[in-house]
Amino acid sequence: MRMWRWTLWLLLVALAAALGWHTLASDPGYVLVRFRGWQLESTVVALVLLVLLAWLVLGLVWRLLHWPFGAMSRRHRRISRRRFSEGLVALIEGRHGDAQRALTRAARFGPLRAPALLAEAEAAYRRGEAARALEALDEASQLAPRAARVLRARVLRRESRAEEALALLVPAAESQQLPPAGWVELVESALSAGRIDRARSALEPLRASAALSPRAYAELESRVLERAIAEAKGPAAINALWADLTRAQRQPASVVAAYAQRAAQFGAGLAAMDEIEQALARQWDPRLLAAWSDLGDAQTRPARLERALHWLDAHPNDGVLLTAIGQLQLDLGQPSTARETLERAVALEPSARAWALLGRTFQALGRPEDAAHAFRNALRLRDNEDALPLPGVGGMNTRPIAVERRDDLGLPRLPDD
């Protein structure tokens, strides 16, 4: 189809040229030009050709005269781009002084001025020159106001001036003029300023902006919800907040643990335990076990221990679960059984909590030296040091227990599957 279209156009052009030539051949026209004693006689065709030739000559002369200036402009553009590139590389490498110098020079070239000033502000702040960073952002705001606003808010927040950053971003947010990075900075600034309601209200626009990956957004949302739950005042407030959350917002283990701990503080320990157990039924997460083991009163310990031992059948190598079981056994006055459980826990997954509980167990068994050693290990782990083995303790079972797993069709599955 395209070939036929081009063929048709060529035929039309050839026909127009033939008609024009026929018209001009029969009567080429006559042109007479007189100017200050000069006289020019010619045909129309010759005059048109003469004008075209003069235009070509003038164009060539103009290019020859303009070439030196164009060469200087091209050199300036090439050098500015090289400096901008070198400045960005120096910024990533941490050579912030070199980055500032290169980006300052690159900002002299108009098309690169805005990005060079923004990058220079970041380099200045990383070098510890917050005042210089704000000066560069003042200049950049005239060319790229939205980007400069976001970067200025980031600098202010990092300088512990979150209220100023929030005041800078809120008007743009209310008028829907914030770029995607601005919503991220608005949430972070609101968290730093303790304005949890403002942070929660910015979550939905942030999600719609797709500024963060689903995983990064989920982590930031969990942080906001954890803060909101921790600052809830009274049982009515925590219950209203939890009811206001969507089903997806109740899924993260950190959010469920925060709610359970806060609800337990207001006397709703049983409801908090039920929420954790439902979360564990949906998806096993050892982070919830520590909160679960601290909930409930003395009367619920036997039932909780029975429930934990039931979970142990499916998760025999979970050190956090073993720690929770050991704590319940110790609280129920079973130090001998708790010692075996906690020794296996510290062997599989050592933690300061497990070693501290093991120290309490040795105290209950009348072994003060082993108790002191266990408490020292708890302190070493809190200081990110390796724990030392217990002297004179043999027969500690550290072998993982293999559990048969089957899929929906009843076929065996490997652990990694």
C-alpha cells in the first residue's frame, strides 16, 4: 500500500513539472529591474534561479562567519557535559569536594543548570555544608521548583527541622502539586515531626504515585502504622484504629505485634493473643512469638504452653518458638524441662532473650555459675559479640529435626519447596 502511495505522488509531481515546463517554454516571462542607473533584464525562470543562487551563497557566507562562534559554543557545551558527568561520578564515589567544584562549573551551561545545582546541593549537604546546600537550592528553585522543594525538605528533615520540612510540603500536597518523591518525603517528615495523622493521610497518594516498590511501600506503611498504634491513647482509641485499618494493613507481622502489645497494655490481652494466633495461622512468622509469649496472665499459661507445643510439631527447629516454650515452662515451675528446651534454642538460634531465660533457669536449679555464664552470654549478644559455650554441659541436642511436608495432592516436598 505504501509503495502505491509513493508511486502516485511521483506521478503527480512529474505531471506538475511537465505542465510547468510547457507553460514556461511557450512564455518564459519578462522581468525588468532598474535601480540608480542599473538595469537588469531577464526571464522569470532565470531570475528565480538567480535568487536561489544568491540565497545559497549568502547562507554559505553566514555559516562561515558563524562557525568560530558555533565552535566555541559546542566546546562549552561539551566541557559542561563532561564536568556534569564527572561531578555525578564524584558524588557517588563520595568525593564531595570534587563533585561540588565540577557541578558548580557545569551549572554555568543553561540546559544543565537545574540538575547541576540540585546535585551540587546534595554534594554540599553530604560534605556537611547544609547552608551551602540551601543556597544552591534557592538558585535551583527558579528553574526546577518542584524538585528543589523536595530536596530542600529532605535537607531540613536531616537537619532535625522536620516541622519546617512539613510546612514546606503540606501546601503543595493539598494542591496535588507534589511529585512522587515529595510524598515519600512528606511521610518521612511527618514521622520525624510526630505528626502521625498527616503521615497516614499521605500513604494513599504515595501508593498511587508508585514512587516506591511494593516491598518498600509496605515497609514504610508498617512503620507509620506501628507509630500510630504505639501512640494510641486508651482502649477505645486502639480498637477504633485497628478497625479502621484495611485487611492488607493488618497482615504485616510487625503491625500485628505492635497492636497486640499495645492492646495488652490496656487490658485486652486475650484479644491480642487471638489476633496473633490468627496471624500465625495465616503465615508463620517467628517475630510474633516473642510478643505472644509475653501476653496473658498466669491462668492462661497452661493453655498457651499446650498451644505452643502443638506449633512445635510443625516447626521443631524454630529457635524463637523454643524460647517462648522455655519461658512458659519456667513460669509454670518446670525448670528442668525449660533447661532442655532453652539449651536447644540457644544452640539452634542464639539470642540474648534465650540466654537470659536460661540464666534464670539455672538460678532455679541452683547452679549459680552456669547462671552467671548464661547472663554474660546474653550481654555479649546484646553487644553483638559471640556467645561462649557453657562449660561442663554435654549432650546438648543441636541436630535439626526433619519434618515431612506434603502438598495439596499429598506428595512429599523438600524443605526448600
